[in-house]
Amino acid sequence: MTPDLLDLAPEVAAALAAGTPVVALESTIITHGMPYPENLETARSVEEEIRAQGAVPATIAVLEGRIKVGLGAEELDALARAEGVVKASSRDLAVALVRGQSAGTTVSCTMRVAALAGIRVFATGGVGGVHRGAEDTFDISADLLELSCTPVAVVCAGVKSILDIPKTLEVLETHRVPVVAYGTDEFPAFFARSSGAKADHRLDSPEEIAATIAWNDTLGMNTGMLIANPVPEADALSPAEIDSIIDGAIAAADAQGITRKALTPFLLDRINTDSEGRSLAANIALVRNNARLAARIATALAKMPSSTLAA
Ligand code: PSU
Ligand code: MN
């Protein structure tokens, strides 16, 4: 790795050097996934959840052409308020560096940077996937492809039904990405605890998940892993309520010709507005819940004898 490729925050550098647990966090959720000021409050409270478990949070973003791994309070604040910031998936990263851009990093880009930094566990809300109608548009998120070739475990709350969930699970299977549901037999649908699709695997403890990550490495799979953690019961939304809002958002995107990388941010914004904040409250609760689980997995991984972990 180029020695000065990454700007590691001091506490992140110290934790990585000491082998103590670190959890990566993405920043497109801050720049394109939630409105200000909820985006900033969420980013802060998610970092606190990770600290409360004894792990170090590393929010990843690009600021003026530098890759940041761990943001200071002022950097986080500025990113949350910034307008016109780029949304960078992993393929956009090199251009962002050349052009000196600031960017929110998507799941794919955050995974790429986490892997470069040596961080193996990453928490977010929802990952991208196969969009409804992908048989015509071919709109399949780069997140799924990054999961197939970058060894970082991503804790999410499943995928939103803005996506075609069965097709998303098929693409993950084709690309040999392990998909594990935590404490449930069902694959969760972000706002709802169940999508109607069965999860491929169920694991019930952070220790078992950490051991699965270690085995996946030892087997030379070189893939990530998707860990689906259902939204807490108390914060879940009723499918009837959220499904009609999502259907309305998709119809609005169709009517306005919104496609490609603008589509997911458009749908998220529309859902936030049309649900009058209820979806945002659920979103915040589930990201915090995912951060807690990710920190417990990173802690279990850090305790494993290094002989069981691939170099
Ligand atoms: N889904 C959400 N919230 C998000 C995103 C997706 O519920 O914030 C963001 C993530 O950063 C994800 C990206 O990696 O959108 C996927 O974008 P696309 O569908 O354009 O690949
Ligand atoms: Mn897309």
C-alpha cells in the first residue's frame, strides 16, 4: 500500500496497531441517505454505540481528495452539512482522488477502503442490491460485486423493498457471498423484520459470526459476508404502511425518469418525506442496532487466536 494513501485518525491507527476492535462506517448514508441534522445526529450516535461496546469507530469518507479513515468532530459536522458532495462507489474513488473531490463513500467504496486499512467489520443500514425492473435496466448495485471480492463483513438490516429482494439474494448466491441472518430464520427487509424470503444461514451469536468470518478467510474465499440483523421489534414499521410509500416513491422515480446512481438517493429522500419521519426514526434505530452487533463481532474477532485468521 502507498504509505500515505490513507489518513488514519489517531485512535484508529492505535487500535489497528494494537489489534483491538475497529468498526468501519460508511458516509453516503450521511451525504445522500438522510437529511441534515438527523444525518449528523445519527452518525454521532452510531459512533457512540461502537465506543460503548469498547470498539473504535472509523467513519470513512473522501475529503478534498484524501481518503479519511475515522473523522474528527469538525470533519463529520462539515460532511453532514455539505451540499453537492459526490456519491462515490469503489469505481469512483480514483477519479475523486485525482480531482480532489469530497465524497460520501457507498458500501462498496467503504469496503474497499476498510480492506486497505485492515478493518474487517463494517456497520451500515441498508446495502444496495438488484433494483426492481433490473431485467430491463440492469441496475444492480456495485455493493454486491464488491462483496464478492473484498474480505469485509457488512452488518446491515437486510435490504429495503425499493429493491427486488429475491433477485438480490440470487446475485449474492451467484457471486458466492455468504449471507447470514442474526437470530432469525428470515431474511429481514430493513424496516420490517421479515421479507418473506428465508435466510440462507442463521447464526445466533457474535462469536459464531466472527468464527465464520475467520473460516471464510482461512478457506481463501476472498469474499465479504453479508450479516443481516433485523430491525428491533419496537422500531419496525408495518409492511402495509411502508410498502405503499415505497411503491409511490418508485412510481415517482419512473415518472421523473430518475435512473442510475441518482435512483437510490431519490427513493430514500422520497420515503423519508412521505413517511413524515417515521421511516427515518426506524432507520436511525436500526443503524444503531447494527453498530452494536458489528462492535460485538469485531470484539470477538479480535479475541480469536491469530493462528485461526488468515494473514
Ligand atoms: N440503502 C439504504 N440507505 C443508504 C444506501 C442504500 O437504505 O444510505 C446507500 C448506501 O451507501 C449504499 C448505496 O451503498 O446507497 C447504494 O447505492 P446504489 O444503489 O446506487 O448502488
Ligand atoms: Mn445502480
